Amino acid sequence: MPHIFEETIQVNNNIILTQFPGSNNSGDNDNKRESIIQFKGFDSNIQEGVLGSITTSHSGSLKDHKGKIKFNINDGSSTNNLHNIMTINISSVAINSTLDVTGATSLATAGGVVNIASTDQMTTIKGTLNVDEAVTLDTTLDVTGDTSLSSLNTSGAVTFKGNGASITGGMGLNIFLGNIPPSLGSATKNLGVGIGSLNDITGTGNTAGTQNTAIGYNSGNRITTGTNNTCIGYEANTSSKIIENEFTLGNSDVSTLRCADQTIASLSDGRDKTNIVDSTYGLDFVNSLRPVQFTWNKRVLVDGDESFSKNGKDEIGFIAQEFQSVMPNNENDILELVYESNPDRLEARYGKLIPILTKAIQDLSGIVNELNEKIKKLEK
């Protein structure tokens, strides 16, 4: 028969009660062979209550003496409403409340796994946290100090305040460093790096922002349900909220693109094309265009327009609306000279003029050759 013992010690008007109860004190099931130390005290109304307790019991179901220890704390709602805040056994430590660490913390489990599962709680680490094994988080981890993790597996959110970074993963397959979009919804497979990047990404069901990449402060923050867009640079953004397949380098103040090469290669393999015919857009079309000189005076439609770096600068170029006017029969569907994704701010694709200019030169070359032949006949 197990030894049963009870002792009461009074210290400074508080009562510490040590108990080894006879019930539940034998057997090989989990939580059997239980022993309890209770810490009691009196409130100002001389009402006795349990402040906390430490419980030891059998761990598992084998016929052995493997044990575990539970630490329980009263939440203050009654005289005996205890909640388990930490359980320790030979292979793990489970913390079910806020973990507040002000010094250096090293979790070296020698092959085990660190699990932090605090329902409706937050884990706050103010010092340095070093983990040499896998970490699984089922709640929020808030770290204001240095953090070194060899492996991180999380179904919740991870926020690193010291470096201004947030990481989210899980089923959405999104990664954000800087902040997590507040209305993420079912948006998936997105990467945002920088404070404010992809901040408005959202969506439900099949209408959601997917496969977007934004790197830089406030980059891509115009996208809501757009797909497969890339924005690189400070406040680099797409032309509209729902656009697809755009690549933006820098914001509207960027005036020079630099690279070791002067050209951009794109797919042009004849084996990937059908219905190939000679283009008829040449000299006549070029003659309908009007090159102009102008001074930039950008309308203020979005934040940053008022500080447009080219305002007041004289340049030469074309007017997008005039491009449209010489293509009245939807020729833009073929020529793609005007990018119309944002009707409030049309864009021109000057590079699309190259095939047209080439054909115009060929037309002129043909005219010159004809004139040369006539001159030769006149000279005879």
C-alpha cells in the first residue's frame, strides 16, 4: 500500500498545504499515481483559496515509473479554479500560457521538437532565443530580441519586431517580411518583402490575389486580386488593382534603367508561331504618327504624383491618345502600342514601334530603288 501523507505549514498568514491523497494513487494509466502540493492563502475577507499547485503523476501506460510534473495556477475567478500552465516530462516541456523570457534562452533538445501551443495566448521573448532543433508554433510568437532558428514550422504568425519583419506561411503558402496584409483572405502563393508590400492583397474563393511578388517599401500595395505580378523597388506598383502578368521596376520617379546589356530577349521562335504573313503596317502608318515635344505636369491621382521627379522637365515622345486615334479599328489588339489596363493613366509601348519602323524603312527603300531606276533610264 503506498504511503499517504498530509502536512500543513503556516508561513506569514499564508497556508501551504502539502497533500499526497490516497485516491488515484495507483495504476499504470496516464495521470495515475498522482501526488499534489497545493499552495493556499487567505484573502482580506479571511476566505481561503488555492493559489496554485504542483502535481506529479505517472506518464504513459506502461508498467514503469515514468513521471511528469504539472504546474497549475489559479486565474482568480474563484477560490479553486486552477489552470495548467506548464507540463514537464522526460521528452518535452509544454507551456500553456505566456512565456516571458528577459534573458538569453537556449532550447537545445538534442533531436527533439520544441512545441509552443498556447491557445489565445502569446509567447513573448525579450532576450536572445537560440533554437538548434525544429520549432512548431500553434500560436503567436512575439520576439523583440535576436532570434536564431535552424528550422521553423508554423501554422500561426511569427513576428520579429526588432527587425521590423513578419513571416506567415501555412496553408496559404504566403511569405511576408515587413507586415502581414490585414485582409489576406484566401490569397495564396504571394511573397512580400518590405513594410507595406502587398498590403492590400485579398480575396475569397477563386477571386483572390495569387502568385504575386513584391520587394521594397510599399511595393505592390495597389494589388488586391491581381495575379502573377512582380514589383521590385521602393513603392513599385502595378497599373491597377486586379491586373495580371505585369512586371514593374521601380516607382514613377525612376528615369534610368541600367544593365550591362542594352537589349531584352523575348520568345520569337518561328516554331511557336502560326499564320505568319508580311505586315502591312509601315510607311503609311508612321506618317500618321505625330512626334511631339512636351513638358511633364503629372496629374495627382495617387500618393506620390505631386512629387513626380519629371515634373517641369521637357522631353520628346508621343501622346498615347493620339496612338489610339490612328488605330480606330482595334488595331491596338495587334500593334499593342497603348497599354490600357488603367484608363485614367494610359501608357505607350515605344518598343512595339520597331517592326512598324522596319517596314516603313523597307517601304522607303523600295521607293528609293524605283527612283534610282528611273534616274538611270533618264541618264541614258
